[in-house]
Amino acid sequence: MNRRTFIAAAAASGIATVSSSHAAAHTKPQTPAQPETDAKAAKFRQSVCRWCFGGMSLEDLCKLASEIGYSSVELLGPDEWEVPKRHGMTCAVATNVKSNSIGKGFNRLEHHDAMIAELEERLPLVAAAGIPNQIVFSGNRAGLDDREGLRNCAQGLGRITPLAEKLGVTLVMELLNSKVDHKDYMCDRSSWGIELVQQVASPRFRLLYDIYHMQIMEGDVIRTISANMNAIAHFHTAGVPGRNELDDRQELNYRGIAAALAKGGFTGYLGQEFMPTGDAAESLRKAFKICHV
């Protein structure tokens, strides 16, 4: 399953289903395992994106992630938020609402009413669960000019950020590549996203900077994030090319990138969003150690 398929399925059902979630809901809370690596020494926290590890149940993924030292399993729907809590973790980013998908987003005025209505219901739940971020998307261009799309996004987000500010939840719009994975997606360059943050002008709207996607689109990752840290609330990882492990088969220096985040004072979450080609548990352990600076 790729991410687009996962998000579509989650949006259609209102949740990201997990085979063991009903049984797990009736088990008593577990004492979190002692992390394999001292996470307290880290300058920022690490998270795991659920959709990449669908080969194991959410319960098993949370148990494993907690043992390694991760602080979050993210991109979960409301019916799943209690699972990471049982393992001493949180969900760093709530999955998208049904009306706001990668292809259908804030860049068109006719979508705003439905998205705002859903977010008005979702954000109080996110706040009550202690989740820091709610993901949103720009939508595809479909012939729309980028400047008009930018204005439309700013207008729509301006309607919901007052509630986000009141509740203390940050809306994060993800930067995705339109070259390989998400053809025609509008928020595909850091400069466009940064200008949107400036136009919205709310402390509760920021970017989700996906390192994998932005390496494909523009490169210059460390300088870009170092110069614009105040516009970014969350990061995602994956190896380029291939979207796989953070190993020597790919071109990014994730240890150097993590060091730049720490140097810049980043205190949010770095979400591991790679698709493992081998043993998933071992891949997660190695990724955590690479980014643990």
C-alpha cells in the first residue's frame, strides 16, 4: 500500500483501521518499555509514520517504537489515538479529514466550507487528545494558477486558524513533490509554502517539511531548513531515490540533517516515513540511531 492509497482509505472510513484495535482497546494500559536508546539526550523527538509499516498491527508497531525510543506513532485517526498512549507515546500528527485530501485541498474556494466544517469538529478532539498537529493539504493545481491557489489557501486557512489558536493545535501543510509521487500537487516548493505561512500569519499554521519530497524538487535541504525553521513545525524522512531506508544506498546525509535541526533549536518531531525493504524493526532501529543527535 502506498501513502496515497492509505490516506484515501483512511479518509473514506474516517479512521485508519487496525486489525487488532478492537481487542487492544479492552486491554489494560501497559507500562512503557525502557527505550533501547536514551531519547532524553535528543534535541528533538522522533516519530514513526504508521502507513509505512502496515505489515504489523498498530499495537505491535507502538510497542516496538516505544522500545527503540520513539516518542510518537503518527498519521492516525481518532479511533487509534489511544493506542500509542498505552505505550507512553503520542500521535504527533492527526491524519487528514475526509474532505481534504492530497488532490483536493485549500487551493479552491469551493472546497473551503466542507473542510472548515470537518476541521471545526476535528480540532477539539485533537486538542483533547494532546496531539500537537493536524495535517492539511493544498490540493492539486488542475489548471489553477499558483498565485491564485496561494491566495485561496490563505483565505481558507484564515477561517480555521482562530480556532486552532484557541485550542493550541498547529495546522501543518505538507510539502510534497510533484515530479515523481504526487503529480500536479500545488504545495511542491518550500518558497511557495513559506510565502503561505507569511500570508496566513498565524502561530498555528506551519509547514510539514518532507525531506524526501523536497530533495526531489529542489535539494539544498540543510540551508533551506536552517534559514526557515520558524516556518516549519514537523519533518518527514525517507531515502532518495526510492523512499526506502536512510542507508548508504541513497543520497541524503540524514545524520547531518538531524544535526542541523538540533543546531537550529528544533524541538518538534521528526517523522520516519520510509518504506522498509528488509526487516522493518531493524530499519526503525537504524533510522532512530542515525537521527539521534
